Amino acid sequence: MLFKDITIVDEEFKIKEHMYVGVKDDRIAYLAETMPSESFGEEYDGKNKLLIPAFYNAHSHLAMCLMRGYGENLPLMTWLQGRIFPFEAHLTPDDIYYGTMLGIAEMLRFGIAGTEDMYLNYDAQARALIDGGVKARYAASVAWMDNTSYFDLPIYKDALESIAKYNNYDNGRIKTTFSLHAEYTSTEAIAKAVAQAAADNGSSIHVHAAESQGEVDICRQRHQRRSPIRYLSDCGIFDVPTVAAHCVHIDDHDIEILKEHNVTVATCPKSNAKLSSGICPVTSLLEAGVNVAIGTDSVASNNNLNMIEEMRFFNLLQKAETLDPTVITPEQTLYAATRAGALSQQREDCGLVKEGFKADLTVIDVDQIYMKPVYNMLNNLIYAASGNDVVLTMVDGKVLYKDGEYPCMDIERIIYECEKSRARILGAINAVDVPDLSVK
């Protein structure tokens, strides 16, 4: 495909107008201000369009699309223990497959090409991510509180089988990783074993960390006054490439640890705001040189995968928290939603509009009344654009979403199966006495 006479965000996150971008196979093969002499097949008219690197979601639970709107207006632990965990107890592999497919469709609708997904079933996740065409690094998370050895748990066997079967599938499009759900849902022995397994297999780890103040307080009580970040580091979790989601309640010592171990922090601004968990100190993390990427978390706590909206929260919450309107530029914001997420998965040739890089691209229709006038297109993208302005999402040179259509997905079937799962699970839950969880 050739994108003709289109405005782009270049590799330095600057706006360039009247550009020509040619895609061959899975890569950007041509990038210049002039029409190429060779043919790239279909030509895409770039008038009133903006071409950017596709978004990378740094922390998701895609199958939780089945729970959108189910646990509203609750604090984190009440939400988890009273709504989410009981619902998840009824999930089947097919539920997870179709829930993940629904999440993939939503990702593509909002310009997201890749994700770091954490959920419950390796095989169901992998099948959906493969069928959906997106890039992903995925894992089933370990949550185990008794003295059973991690190496005796079925999830360990599942992880090894998934690595053997799916890791680096389709020229690296799919990657398998290990995941510890969190400090508060596991024992120290489990955490150390997950770290060992990841190291032994040359893999990485995805973990929740320091999401709420209550989590930090209880961790300090359980583990000799250590913060969740210090505890996870002492367990060896950060000795392999790690994505630590949330990191809301961290101090300067925690930030030093994260920087020392090259941990990517996946900040989830909308989810953390909705659950009243707080605001991640992104400004301090960036000043320390930590790689900070943007995640949506699940739609059960968000309630969508709208990355443009997520970028706006990311940017504005830092200004409100620091009382400084100069912090977090539009360039830093877009970088966190694109290149930072690609790098967190060790995808060095992804996340930029650059010749030779993988063709993970998003097109935005900027011919909107709320995008006029234009003094700086990048400012408009962060502060004025809507996620619904995404009109094309390309992954590895393949168009997976265009103008409301999904050429590689049966959307009607996916929605039907998800509605069927929701009805069955809700019926099972309502068959028992469900406590009133509303906040009085």
C-alpha cells in the first residue's frame, strides 16, 4: 500500500506534511516527500489524514470485555473480590477466547496494533491473539496463596507448553511471557519461583505493582516493611525484562530500583482514576529515565480501549497533580502510547514511522470541526482528537480495520458468543446469594 500526500508523525515525533509512505510485505519500505517510482499496490489518499505509529497497549486484560460495566463505583479490593473474581470463577476457555477477540476488535477500532495481555488461560489467549492478527506478549497470571510449589501447579506446565507452541509465532508477532498477578495474591515462594522460571526460559514477566495505598501498607506489614517494588526486586522478578503495571504509590527509592533494573512502568491513568487508586508519578519516572508506557487496563475498570482518550488522561493528570502545565509534552505522550510500549516487548523495529520498521500504522481523520484550526497538529491530536477519528489500523503491513470494517474478523459471531457467555455467567452468579456491594 502507498499512503499518498499524507501528514505523518516522523521518527522524532515531529509533524511532516505531504509525505509518501510505501509499505511492502510487513515493513515501511519507502518514506519521502516525493512520489516513488515503483508501485506499492493500492494507493491511499492522504488528504485530511494523519499517519502515526500504531498504538501499543502496555497493560491489558482483553477477555475482561465480558465484564464491561459489571462492577461500577467500587473501591479496588471490593471490585476485585466482590465482582471480578466471582465472575471469573465461571469462565471457560471459549469465554476467554471470544472475550479476547472482542477486545482485539476494540483495540483495532482505536488504532492499537499490539498489547501486553495478562489473563487466565494461556491457550485461549494465544488462539485469539493469533486469529485476531494483532501483536501481543501474553501470559496467564499466577495467583496462589498456599504452600504448593509453583512448579507443581498446572499453570507452570501451561506456560512451558505455550512457550514451546506459540512463542515467537508468526515471525515474532506473538510472544509468550510469565506473569505474577501481584504481591498480594501470591506467596514469596511463588514469586521467587516465577522469577526463576522466567530466567530459566529466557523470558520476561508481567506483574501488578503498587496499585493502591492499601496494597502498599499490607505489603509492608507482610514483608519486613518492604514496599511492593522492593519486595518484587528482592524476589528476583526484575532480574528479567519486566512490565510493572500501575506503580501508583511509589517513592524515590522505588523509582531508583525500577530504573536500575530497566523495568517498564505501564501506567493506566483512567483505570487508576476510576478505582480511586491515585495517579502514577509519571513526571518523576520520566525524569529518572524509566521507560513509561501507557496501558488501558481492562474495560471492567476503564471502560474502553480508547488510546487517544487514555493519552489525554495521561497528559492532563500529570499537569493537575504537579500543578505545572509544562510537564509531559504531546511528544512525550505519543511516545508513551507507541514507541515505549513496543520497546517494553523488545520490539526494537516497531513503534515509529521510519523506513525499515515494521508497518504498524494508524490513520486518523483530522477533517473534524473540533480539529480546526490547526496551529500544531500534535497538540490537536492529544488535546482535541477523538478515538472515533481512527479510520485505519495496519499491523505488519496488513489492514485489519478500515472505515468501520474488519476484513479478517467475524464481528457478529464474536458479539453473539460474548453475549451468550455473559448471560450464562450472570445466571450462575445470580443463582447464589450475592451481597450488596454498593457504597453507602
